Amino acid sequence: MLFLDRQDVIALLSIADCITVVEGAFAAHASGSLPVAPGVLGAHVDGGGFHIKTAALGSPGRFAAKINANFPANPERNGLPAIQGMIGLFDTANGRPLALLDSIEITTLRTAAASAVAARRLARADAETLGICGCGNQGRAHLRALLQVRKLHRVFAYDRDFRRAQLFSGKMARECGIEVTPTEDLSGAVQSSDICVTCTPARSPFIRVEHLRPGQFFAAVGADGEGKQEFEPEVLCRTLVIADIVTQAAKMGELQHAIAAGLMKATDVHAELGQIVTGQRPGRTSDEQIFVFDSAGTALQDVAAAAMVYERALRSGRGRELSLTGVNDGDV
């Protein structure tokens, strides 16, 4: 079994390649070709929580289980990442453990990759202005990912900590060669954006109906657990909602709040992302439509990214061999 740390993952997985494999995973889900349905289990503790997400892909058969810890106050209180964890990758033909991977970089990239897959089909073709709400790792990854699918010319960076927005803007402007403006005007930034990404740990809504304008695309990333919320439920009623996985979004995503308020049912969701990718459901058909991509996050993304990292590690010789048994397979 290979052990692959964060630096291994960074070396082996680019955002462009992650977009490609994540798109393929959603297409496979929509086609009904997956060996098992994606699953999720969550547990809450003081100051944070844990979730376990599982999924499998075929040809070659790979199963992944990701255990992530999410403690939003970690950076300030403990000098630790807000999100930490690991991914176990297995061969579905015989159950053999193939790899144990650090999950931080995979989680960051696969989340941004899914938003890019959605934006490629749902954002207006002429979209050139991006609003980022939440200037952490996900904000940076989303800017890099969205530059793969749209020619962005201006970015507004908003964070409750304005200093973080300023640091984000300076770093990303230099890296990406585009205008990145820190702002304390949330409403103005959202209303001015063709594409808006929300990637915060918020538990109360800050995206409101009055922020909407025709033609926008929103990637709602922060709500990935019960009680987390960035959007007023009424926003979802005024837009076309695309879920990564409807059943999961109904429990963990923005959709949970619209359902709880009695404003929507799960059947009111326009489509799952895989259905948009495969053409089973229509994407944008007019410049006036407003889309919200409800991205609660699924292990479909994790298994696709982890499998790519593993295959590249085998070819490149990266990683460290581990044995769980300490004996030869034939002796067990």
C-alpha cells in the first residue's frame, strides 16, 4: 500500500486534470454505471465535526473512503488547518488497500473542480467578473479553477476579515495576472459579479434575494453539513438549482434550508450536475437565467482524484510503501 502525503498530491494532481476526472465521475453517476451509490456519515463534536464520505468508480474498480475533520477555528486557536483528514483507496476487485492519501489538497482541488465543471456549462459564455466570498484555501482554488473555464478579467474578494481579503487580493493578482480587488461591500461585490463563489463556514445566510441579477451563476460551496448556510432559502426559489447529488444536498447543502422552510422539495431541483454534463437535462438556455450550484461535496470527486493520484504515483515512483499486516499476503 502506498502512503502519499500532501506534497505528493500537490506534485501529482493539477487543477486542470482534477476538473477532467471530476467531470467524468459525475457523468458516470448520471449514466448509472457506478458499482455503489455515494454515501456520507457525519458526527458533530464541540468546535467542529467529522464526516466520512464513500464512493466507487469502475474500470479499473476503485473505492475510496474519506475521513475529514472540520474545525473552522483551528487556524486561529491551534495553528492547524481547518480541514484535515485522509483518504483510503481500495481495489474493488479484491478489497486490497491500494493507498492512504492526505486529504487536504484533494478536498480543496476536487471542490473547486466541481464548481468549474458546473460553471463551464451554466455560467454565461461572456462571464468575466468573479466574486469570491471567503478568502481561504477554497477561495484561491476556485479562482484558479474558474480561470480554466472562463476568461475572467476582474475579481472581487470579500471576507469578514478584511485583512484576509487584502492578502488574498495581492497574492492572487500577482499569481493570475488579473485585477483582484478587496472589498468590504458584500452586496456591491455580489451584484457586480457574473460568477459568485461562496466558500465560508457560515451558519446564517448572507446571500439574499436583493443581491440577484439576471444571468448570474453561483457556486454555493460552504454548506456541506447540517446547519451550515450561506443563502436565504428564498434565493433558491428564485433560481435554477443544480445539485451535485440531490439526496445529499437535501440533508447537507443549501437545499436543506429551503426544504425546512417549506419553500422547495427535492423534486424541485432542476438537475444534478451529472445530468447537465451528460445532456440528460438542459443547462443554460437563456442569458437571463440565474443558476445556483449546490455543492455539498461528494466522494465521487474524492475517488476520482485519489485514483488519478495513485496511478501517477505508481508511474513516477512517488510515495512510500506501507504494510498493514507485516506479513506476506499469502500468509494471511
